[in-house]
Amino acid sequence: MLFRRNGRQKQNVAHLQEDSGPQVVIDVQGVAKTYQMGEIEVNALRGISLQIHRGEFVAIMGPSGSGKSTLMNILGALDQPTSGKYFLDGVDISQAGDHDLAVIRNQKIGFVFQSFNLLKRTTALRQVELPLIYASKAGNRHERARAALESVGLSDRLHHMPNELSGGQQQRVAIARALVTEPAIILADEPTGNLDSKSGTEVLRIFQQLNRERGITTIFVTHDAFIARHTDRVIMLRDGKIVADKRVESPLMAGEVERPSEMAELEEIFRQTYDAPRAEFT
Amino acid sequence: MAAFWESLRLALDGLKANRLRSALTMLGIVIGVTAVIALVSFGQGVQDFISAQFESLGSNLLFVFSSAPSGGRLGDIKLLTMSDAEALTNPLLASSILRAAPQFDVFSLVVSGRNEKTISVSGVTPAYQHVRGWEAQFGRFIDETDILTSARVAVLGTTVVRSLFSDGTDPVGQTIRINTLPFRVIGVMAQQPSSGFADENEVVFVPITTAQTRLGRARQRDGSYQVSFITVQAVSEAGMENAASEIASILADRHDVEYRDEQDFTVLSQSELLSVVGSITGLLTVFLGVIAGISLLVGGIGIMNIMLVTVTERTREIGLRKAVGARHRDILLQFLIESVVLTVVGGLIGIGLGFLASVAGSALIPDLSLRVTGGSVALATTVSTVIGLFFGIYPASRAASLNPIDALRYE
Ligand SMILES: Nc1ncnc2c1ncn2[C@@H]1O[C@H](COP(=O)(O)OP(=O)(O)O)[C@@H](O)[C@H]1O
Ligand SMILES: [Mg+2]
């Protein structure tokens, strides 16, 4: 059992669900983002509105350039929208100053990147301690970092440098770093994008367990439909707009369902394309 | 506070990781601080040495020089003469004056056998040895008869003996030539404990009358004989001030000085002379200090340059730190601490080297006791901290103002 149950938090969630349904933690209203590239304006987001409730497990999908990263950066308080409002825990932070945004990033949000973004020549333990250094009440940094690494299954890699870890292990260090401040929300921009499918599944399993056992609201970007099938909800972006926002009927449990083999997928495609035109030929 | 210690630790780690670069970066500061420490201790040592020298001259002394009147008009300046010196010992007019020793120096070539030396030969009177409290160790000093007869006799200092009689012959009774004239050596002075700057043992004494008539042209149009300066000994320490005013009034009378700005002589006490010399060495110290300061400035610019490079190299790290919650001031502090660590470590190395330099200086010149004072250490530490802050602020604020997204995307 790698995960400790956070009893208090579960209780709170249960309590809220009883009287008014789960609380809205992220409320985005008509958010647009325009980048100025010299003469040209790039409309990365064109009016996004969405609400995410406490404890949701959400996948964001969409073709490359559709604005997924831009949206994630705004949700993560790393960037600010050109227009529109973003209520985080009921507070509009679309106009917040740099200092407030830094405090929000530190206390409310854990961000995981596609490229891990670990510090060079720094042990896993110190990587994970980093957010606590900038926290107002850090408590015992060592112990908390150690516990976070333990919860991602890296208690035997505390003193390893990034170049001594596999890609999957590096991403798990990054997740521990996002986790250590006990944020209510974890955001991950293509966290499995740089990983092989086995490490990807391991990372997914960690996200799923964090979500189920600690009630951490989790939003991540993926290109992989099979991975998206493990979430509660899939939001589809195209050209800076939401084109689909669907619930997943019965989310898969990471590692329990075998990824369909390439052969099986091919056969599926083959079967479909074969079926339809056959009638025409006859 | 956690961020402060983290930054300090990070800065020291960075210093260790890039040893060569850090060393080169700190070089300017190291050189500057070494210069400050060494020069200050050198200046202090010279000042100490000079005051010790003046104290060893003898006690309760005043020095009288000819000087241009402050009112201008060099034309009718009267040089100090033998009769001026005699007048200063008139017990009726100068009750506070014990002795007056006139001196007339002539730069001359001194030859003995195959050895020769160009040196300032001092014409003196017997009063000299009493005023200076310095006597002949072998043979005798110049006496009244030598003065009256303008005798061609000489008394040598030990350094001169060593160079003219390098074969070890007893100089007393030997004949030497001063500006081709033969002089009989009648005595050798006791060794003066000094070396380094002005070797007091490098002297040749002859009767003042001999120097004035045979070595130099001291005779004035009115028939009196010029002297270079007069050393006056007051009767007591308490009588110094009275002696000075007696000298001034006697000479003013003799030189027809009606107003103070016509005064064509200067009276300096030992302590005044010391402060004149002190102001010169002080000026020298300031000058050297400016040079050291320029080197510190150059060092500071080097620090700024390297810090700018560091900020660029570590853009992604800065982005990540901001992404996990580092505020503007956290990043600012981190890079300021790095530059201050560079300059302070450089400063400490400089203090160490400056200390070694002054120890080496003391060993080379035994008469100079070079001390590194707490004051100069404090000064060097403060200055290097300030340089670190001053030249670190621009790179640090550049780092702190980076936008996290752009910084994370930086290749
Ligand atoms: N900093 C930027 N400056 C200019 N254009 C940008 C910037 N960041 C993203 N874009 C543009 O915004 C659009 C959306 O980009 P992004 O959010 O990264 O898409 P995704 O993550 O879905 O691939 C793209 O057309 C991209 O070129
Ligand atoms: Mg992207």
C-alpha cells in the first residue's frame, strides 16, 4: 500500500456532496488568449468556458496547436488570459499580480511538465523540497519530501541525481514535487508524452490513485485516447475552442485493462472500413 | 528564511561546481582587496617607521630652513648663515635654546684607493653630536680647532666605511679624497640602528667651515657663510614653544622681516616635520588607494558580466523555481547572494593574500613593522560586500523579472 488515505479531506468531500454537490474549484468564463508575434496576432484561445469540480479527473485532448498548453498555463497561474475571468476557489485571479500568482502556484497548484523540468545535479529529495523552500509554513521539509517520494514509489531513490533515473522515475520525482505542498489541484501538460507506454501507465496509475484516494482534482493533457479512457471526463479542444466535453461512462483502472494491441486496433479499423464499402462494390 | 539559506547553500555549491570560472571572476576583487590591505599596512608601516626615525633623532629639536616668503618676491631673500646660527645661541635673547647646530651639505665624490662613492657630505660643528646624541665610536668627532682651521678631516658612518674600506683596513688615520681634495679620516661614527629607506650610517662629516670654503661655494656677497639648515635643541620639552618664538624673533630681526608674510625662513618642530611627512605619505596612500579602487571597480564589472551569463544559462531553472512558487524577491535574493558570495569570498582571499604580503614585506624590510589592522579588514569586507550588491543588482533583477512560461521554454 503506497498511498496513505487522507481521511479528513475525504470526509469534507463527502460532506459537500451531501448538501450541494461537489464544489466548483475551477471556473473559467470566456477566456481568450492572444499572442502578438510581431505583426501577426495568434489567437491561441478563443473564448473558453468551463467548470471543474473538486475531485474530478479530467483529460484534455486536441490536435497540436489547439491551445491545450496555453489553457493549462492559465489554469496553473503561470500565465494570464488576455480577456475573460478565471475563478480559482471562487476568487478571480485573471487580474492578479505576480506576487499573488506565485503564492497560488506554491500553495494551490502542483504542475507537472512533459519535459520533467528537474534541476541538474540535484538529488530527488532536494528536487521535491524545492516548493517547500518558497512556502510560508514549510514544517519539516525533509520528512515531507521523503513522504511525497514514497507515495510515488521512489523511497529507494532519494539521493539519486536526474541522470541516474529513468524517464518514468524522473517524471515520478516531478509528480512528488507537485504533490509535496499538498495542493488541491494537480495540472499536467502531456505528462506521459516523453515516456514509453509502460512508464506512461505507471504515471497514469499514480495520478489515478492520488485522485481517488486523496481527492486531488487532476487535469492532464494527453494525445492518447486509451489513457484518456481512464479519466472521468474528456475535454476536446480545436483551434482554441472547446469542441467536445464528455463524461467517460466507465473509466478504466490503470494497469487493470490491457492496452489493445496494435494488431487488434488495426483489425478494428480494417473491419470497419471493410464493412462499409463492401455493399457498394456488390 | 528558508529561501535565504537555500540561496546561500546554492551559491556555495555553484562556486564549488565552477571552480575555475569562479576563481577567474573573483580575481579582480582578490587583486583589489589584496592591494587595499597591503597598501594600507604599508602606508601605516612607513608612517610608524618615520615617526620612530624622528624620535631617534634626539629630543626637543626644532629645524630651521630657508624658505620663500609667502608674500612672493624671491629677490631679496636672505639665506640662513653661520651668524644666524650663532645668534640663536645668544643666552640673552634665546633663553629657551640649549644648542644650535648649523649644517651645510655638499654632494661630493668620495674616493679611497679604488673604491668611490657619490654622497652628500655634511659640514657640521661639534654641536651636532650633542644635538643628535650620536658620537664617534672610533677616533674622535670634529672639534673646535678643526672648525677654526677649516681642517681637512672627515668622520665616516659605518656604511661608508664598509664600501670605501672593503678590504677591512682601519680607516682611522687613512686619507680619502673628497672632490679630489685629500682628507684625513679621524673617526668612525657609532652604528645607528636603521636601514631600509634612508641609511643613517651612510654619512661623511667634515668641519662646516671646510665644507663651506673647500667643497661648496657658501660665501655670500656680504661675506657671511650660508648654511643648509640649523638644528636647534630647546632646553626642555616645555621650552619648545618659547624656543620656536625666540628663533622667529631673532631671525626676523636679523633678516629685516617686518611682516609675517615676508618671513624667509621656516621653523618646524619634530612633530610638525612628522606631520608634513605624514601628509605626504598620506597623499601617497590615497593615490595607491585610488588605484586599488579602480581595480575593485574592474573586478565588480567582471562579476556583473559573469552574473549576466549565469542568469542566461540558468533561465530554465529560474522558470522552474517561479513555477513552483518562487516570488520576485526570492529570485532576486538568490542571485544577489551569489554575487555577494563571489565578492566576499574574493575579498576574504584578498585579505589573506594582503596579510601574507605584509608579512613578507616585514620580513624583507625588518625596520618596517607592517600590521594588518582590524580597520582595513573591516573596510575590505564592507567594500567587497557593497561591490557584490551593487554589481549584482542588475543581473539579479533581470533574473527575477523573467516570465515563468518564457523562461521554461528557453532553449
Ligand atoms: N508564446 C507564444 N507566442 C506566440 N504564439 C504562441 C505562444 N505560445 C503558443 N503560441 C501559439 O498558440 C497556439 C496554441 O499553442 P499551444 O497552447 O502550445 O498548443 P498545444 O499545446 O495544444 O499544442 C499555437 O498556434 C502556438 O503557435
Ligand atoms: Mg502543448
